[in-house]
Amino acid sequence: MKQDVVLLGVILAALLSANVFPASAIAAQTQAPDQASRSLVTTTVDTNRRYILAGHRAAWATTQNDRGAAPADLPLQHLTIQLRRTDEREQAFQQLLKDQQDPSSPGYHHWLTPVELGAQFGSSQQDIDAVSDWLNAQGLHVDAVANSRTRITFSGTAGAVANALTTSMHYYQAGAEVRIANAGDPQIPAALSPLVQSIRGLAISAHRPQNRMSLRSQSLLNTTPGKMRLNHPEDTYCPPGGSCQYTIFPADFAKIYATDSLVAQGITGSGQTIAIVGKARVYSADLTNFEQVAGVTFAAPTVIVPADGVDPGNPATTCSTANPDTCDNPSDAVGNQSEATLDVERAGSVAPGASIDLIVSADINSSSGTLLADGSDIATTYAIDTDPVPARILSISFGSCESQAGRDDTESQSQLFEQAAAEGISVFVASGDSGAAGCEGGTTATPGPNQTLSINELCSSGSVTCVGGTEFADAANPGAYWASSDGANFLSALGYIPEGAWNDPLDGNGNPQFAATGGGVSLYIATPSWQTGTGVPGTQGRYVPDVSFAASTREGFFTCFAAGGAACTTGSDNEFSFIAAGGTSTSTPSMAGITALLNQKIGGAQGNLNPRLYALAATPANGVIHDANLASTGVSGCTLSTPSLCNNSTPGADGLSGGLPGYSVGIGYDEVTGLGSLDAANLVANWNASGTGSSSVNLDQHGITGSWYNPATAGQGFEIEVYPDLAGAGQGLLFAGWFTYDTSAAGGRRWYALTGNVSSTTPSAALSISAVEGGNFNAPPSVGASGAVGQATIQLSDCNTGTLTYSFTDGSGRSGTIPLARLTPNVTCSSAGSNGNAASDYLLSGNWYDPNTSGQGLVFDFSPAISNVFAAWYTFLQNGQQTGGAASQNWFTLQSGQFVDGSTSLDNIAIAETSGGVFNSATPTTSVQVGTANISFQTCNTMTLSYHFTGGENQGLSGTINLARVGPTPAGCSL
């Protein structure tokens, strides 16, 4: 063992004050930086000094479309001011999102509630009051402040809104709709400009359902001579002289996408809740009939109408073919009901053990029918900002056009979904049903000459898993994939079926239609860091979709919907009708159901699935992804000018040509089907939620106690002590002192304390990083922990090596991974764990302090095999209390190579002072001896240390400290 203290570098001592020791190891892991509590509104709000919020004009709000000013007394509702975070809080929040999906981080899957997010990362009360006071002074009403403290919802008349924002509100013609919007960019008081990011709700367009419905009927009895009749409704239907027709029953989906094996194991989504966003209630008889015919059982949904929403009323129970024909031409309300029904039936049949919350609000319209607030927006906000959140899985089968929504609206939606991610909510959004022409939506829209390239605005966020649509490429040999007759519960799928892009450019009459999977790239949201891999086009923006499932009505999903003429009940002719549903509205709740299975199996919410999905896709051999590519489509000579299973291009007004060229499928990722579809069983088997590797070292053992460091950064390191079984068998506590430096060489020494629970069954430990400031060298006052300033995770690959990953939340942005090596020999550590049963003075190692000066102390590492004792002394400057802050901290190291096992005292231990280091950097340090110390043990729990400084900043100081061990006596220790 070399005597040079520099080589011992890594000695980082722990904070061992008695009042800190029992604290939770993970308390306050995600605290925002203290300096972030400052407000952004720092001057008096003067309404005469204005600031223009640029980019708030809707694309359709043009002079040509202007239909005149809205009445001044028109009541406007659900207007929302989006608030900025301070730079420090935004940085900390973004780091939180990364940490929550980083298995090596102590913040991994540490979800926060909306209120916690507001307290830690939201706007200050002073800022919220400043905006609220201004709104009230303008005759507007503050309706709510979001729990996340990032949004303020207000209402008022069109005249009051126009006056407050120095603009005017007009009606505009947008296609077949008349919409309301601001005629000019809004203006706010300049004093509020650092805080107010945008205003939503001035220009409103509806979010529309993303489904396709095709009515089918099957008979129950073979009774009519000369006609093809079936003994029971069949999944496989092959009429005489015609092509076979297939319907995807729940049993087929389970077979094709491998949820059947999970359900057979009892993985049904039990204990999980799926929230479905809707604008209508469902007819309970539809669900009952669906269950009876399909042979599945799931719980009836719990309907939730947000307090600020509008109850859509009772669901429709039938339809009429008389004039008007409400079966083939349903109202918007019935269309919304069909969406809710489809979503519940799909999610419930995939995860029959899950609970379902149907969160609904009707659209809010003016007396003249102009849309004032979108119901799905209200439901989505409720699902994300309600405390506690109602569900950790959220399915949204609605969409709107990103290019028309604009930057501010898109970014505001993205921030809401970031909040969902921080709360552990897995959000799924339909990519759209109009192919690459995302602005051309609506089931009645027909292709024209001027189509707009765009994605679904709600899919833009990287915190959303955007779900697209595929179509089975089975036409050449359907018998290879479908049985000629049905099995139990109408199962006829034989297994996985190759897929291409969902693209049905012509309807049953040969007319052009929009019916294809949405996809493309966001105009406003950057490419997420995790969106990489084979096929990802580059870094132009957020690419969508992420995954896809079957969505064509050609082989649609069995659906019961009485208000669409498909009640699934037997008529006098022994036939019953059902819907063959398609669209990305079928794939989205399907993905939500699969996630319920995943969450049950893994044991908790997974939050944003995207980082892990893309990581899994990087290893095709795991079988998680079914890639849709040119080979799987069976299309030869693929060209973007012709819509087909190889792309999401659209047809023209008169036929297949003349439409909008989209994107083509390819190897790996593509902007048509994303990564592809999923094998649910392989997804669950390979998810590995812990992400902590295969270490087999038992962390609940005293043998881990000792000195650890990174050889590349000698001169700083860690002193670790484990208190095994402190909270019961196999449940201990790890305490580490981190001796390091400021971020500049001239900044001086710094130290932190790391605490966390350890388990004999978990190969890593989440640690909280704390800092203590303001003490005096070996003198009062006693100081306690100042609160968490970061998080860390420690993991050992064996008893001599490991890693520590850290992330500071103090606004510094410091994060990284430190490889750890044991500095002194392993005395008693083993992979199985010794729990400290060693018959040597090694067990004197650990944390010691003077109760009279709580908040400082020493960490000893005794190594009898090499006659060495090493100690890290964490303390403060002599005038530390006056200095305050991190600059008040100081530390020394003690080392001797003359320790003899069995002795109870040791004299002339060198005290060294090290300087010049930089935090977690290989910057050279200088170490000099500045004094000597003597130690004498009375028991395994008490010792006396005397010191005398002959140089350095403490020159001339001498004294005696009566030290007590922190924590219980290690098993086997005796003197």
C-alpha cells in the first residue's frame, strides 16, 4: 500500500450526523434547484407596455376566409395561458424525464404526481398571481390553475378577450366549417413576456375520431335453400364464387400478436387501469353483446365527466334507415359514440382484467354551433392533471392537423404530454387515417387536387407513442394464414400474418378515399434523442408513427354498435349484423391493452415506452418487432406516386394517380408503420424493466464497506459503509461519503453524502445525494442535511468493481457515470453476502462522529491484511458558518501503514491536505502532510481522536474529539 495520499484519491467521506442517518434513502430525489424558485415576473405589470406573442395566427384564419367579427358578448371558454418554467427548472425537469427512463438512475420510474410536479417545477405563486391579477383586471375570469402550475385557464366574452389581447375575434370559413379565431397576434403586458409562453384556445378546430366502419352481417342458421348460410357467425367467410372475407375477432388478434400466451399465464391486465379519451358515452348493451359473441369478459367502463366539461348525455341505442338515414349517415354525436365503443371493446378484449375509465366531454359550442372548446382536449387534460392521476395508460383516438395547429399549439400539447410522462402515464395516440395528408381528415372527406402533407398534431410529442396502421399482406395465399373454419371464439388466424402499410385508396365502389395510416415528420418538435436506429431518416424532427397494428376494414375488427345498425343481436331472419372496424383507432386502444399486460407482468407503470421500444428494435433477434418492409408487403415496383401497401401515399380526385406522395415502408423504422407491429409475448419477456444488469453481488453486507475510487480521477473518491439488515432480513442501508472538489481547480474541496436502501435481492441501489453547509471546524453549530441535491445509483459487478451513476438537480446540470474500484483489499465481501461476520479489526471500519458537532465526522477503513488504516475527515473551514454555502466545506485524509490487527490504539497517523482537483475530473492534485493524529478505541462503538496541525490552513490547531460509531455494531466486532 503506497503512502502517497494522492494514490488513495478516491476517499470520499460520508455525512454521518445522527440526525441525518435515519432519513429515507430516496427522499426528495427530484427536488428542483433552490435558485429556480425565483419568479420570472420582476417588474410592475403595465398594460401600456405590450409584447406581441408571434405565431398565434391559425393557418386557415386568412383574409380570404374572414366572415366578420364575432359578437362582443360571445362567451369564450377554456382559454389557456401556457407558462414558462425558469431555465433552471426546465433543465431540471428535462433531466427528470431522462432519469425516469434510465435504468442506471435513482430516478428510474420514480413517478411524480401533478401536485408534486407543480411544487418542484411549476411557476411561483408570485408569477401565477401576476397573470391572474392581470386577467381579472381585464374583466376576464380565472377558472383554474393547473396542478402542474404550468397553465392558467380563463374565460370571458369575445370583446373582453379582444381588449385584453389587443386583437379582435372573427369568424372564418374553414372548408365546410365556420370557426372562430383571433384576427391578429395577441399582445400581453411586456412584464409578463418572460413568463407567458403561449395562449391556447383562441383558434379552435375539432379533434376528430380516427376510425373506419364497415357494416357486415352473418347468419346463425343454415335454413334458406340455395343461399350460402353459416351455422354460426364466422370469422372466415367464403361466399360461393367470391374471395374469402375475414374478420379479426379478439381471439384472432391474440393469436396474431401473441397476447394469447400471456393471458393463458394469468397476465390479463389485472390491477391496471386504462383511461380512454372520448366525447360520448357507450351503450352498455353493445358491450354485453360483444362479450357474448366474442367469448370475452371485461369490466364495464367507469364513465368520468370532468367538472369543466359537458356531459354528452345518454348514448344512442338504435339507428334508422328512413330519411334521414342515421345508420349510414350518423351524426357527429353518434360518430363520437362509435369511437368510444370501439376503443372500449378493443382495449377491454386485449386486456380483459384491466379496469377502464372512459373520460368524456362533449364539445362546447356557441348558440350558433361554432366550436368553442374541444371535448377530447378537456378529457385529456383531466386525465393528465388530476391528482392523483386516474390511470397510468391513456388512449387517444382523435387527431388534428399539425400544420394548421401551428407551433404554439403543438408545443403546448407536447408539454402537456411531457407532464404525463413525468407522472408515469403511457400515452398512445392514433397516427391518423388520411395517409400522409394529415390535414384532409374526416370519414366523409374525398381526395382533391390540393392535399397538405402533415401529421396528427397530438402525435408530435416524443412523450407520446404514436400508433399507426398496418394491413395484412395475405392476398396471394390466404390459406397459409387463415383456417378454413373457426375454432373456439371464432379463432381462425393461424399465427402472425405478414404486414404492409394500411392503405385502402379505393372504396368498395372503386372511388378514391382517404383510408391509410398517417405518418411523417413534425414541423415543430425536434427529433428525440432516443429516436435512432436503422431506417430513422435523420434529425429533421419528431418522426411518427412509432409502432403499428392492423387497421384495414378489409379484415376489420369485430365490433358491436347498435347505433350504427350493428347490434350483434339475432333478427327474425336469423341473421345479425356487426361492424368490421378499422383505422388507427383500432390499433391505438389495442396498444393500450398490450401495455396493461406489460405493466402487470413487470409490476408497475412504465411511463413513456418509446426509449425502450427503440432500444429493443435495435436487436431484431429478440423477436419483439414485426418489421413491415418492401419484402413483407409483396408489392413489386413500389412507387410513391401510387398508393399501395408499400406506402401511405394518397389517391387523387379521379383515381389512384394525382394524389399526395407520402413515405414508403423499409427495413427497420419508416414513417408509415414506425418500427412495425409487436409480438406481445416477446415484448414482455424482453422488456427487463429493472434494467440493472446481471450483477449477483448481495449489496446487503458489511463487506462492501471500504474505500472506492475511479483510478482515472485519483485524489477523490468514496468511503462506503453498509449497515446490513438494518430494516429487517435482507434490507439494509448504504451510506457513502463523496470527497471531491468544486468544478474549477481554484474552487476548493467539496463533499456530499449518499444514502440509500439496499436489498439482498436487488443488484443496484438508488441513492440520494445530500450536501451540508455552514459548520465550523470541530466546533458548533451542529448542522443537518440541507436536502437532496441529486440522485445516484450504485451497482457492483463483483466485490471489487462497480459503477456509480449520478445526476444533480441543483441547477448545475452535472451528471455522469463513475467506474468504481476498491482501493484496499476485500476482507469479507462475497457475492452471496457475509453481513460482516469477520474476526478482525476490519469491523472497526465505518462512520464515526462527535455528537456535539453533528454534521461532521470521519469515515475509517481498516485493512489489517496490509497493516493500513485510512480515514476521510469531513469537516468545515474554521469560519465556515460565516463563509456559508458550499465554500464552507473542507476535508482531510488520514493514513498510516503501521496498523496492527488486535491493537486498540495507533499514533502518528499522517493528516494530509489535498488541493487543485476538479469535480469528477482527472485534473492533477497536490497533497501535502499538514499534521498528525492519534486514535484510541475504548469499545467497538467509542473511540478518541487527537490531532495536531503543523501546516496548511489549520496550522496551529490541536484538540481531542470523542467519537461514537454511527449505527449498530457490526456482527462479530469485539475488542
